[in-house]
Amino acid sequence: MKGSSKESYKERLCITLDSDVLEAVRRLAAADDRPVSSYINRCLKLVVMKEAEESQKDQSVS
């Protein structure tokens, strides 16, 4: 069911990566048995969540 709270909406994006970065991501995605796009999405989510946590900590200290 589209729009349900358990389903996240996906958007298409075209990016350019360095060849060595893409090759490393391909290897890591294969080792994790994930498609490259899912692996990149997972990595970006982890980075964004970490940045948000650090930002909250900085704001609470101020």
C-alpha cells in the first residue's frame, strides 16, 4: 500500500562517483548481499543519523 507508515517513499537521483569509490561500494554491497543502491542508501542513513545525533548533543551543551 503506497504511503503507508511502514513504506518509505523512494526518489531517483543521479550522482557521479569516483571509479575507485564505486568499485569499493560494489564490493561491499556484494559482500553484504545488497544491491548497490540499497547499500549506498544504508550508508547515507547511518551518516545522516550520526550527524543528527552529534548536532543534538552540540545544541544541548550550548
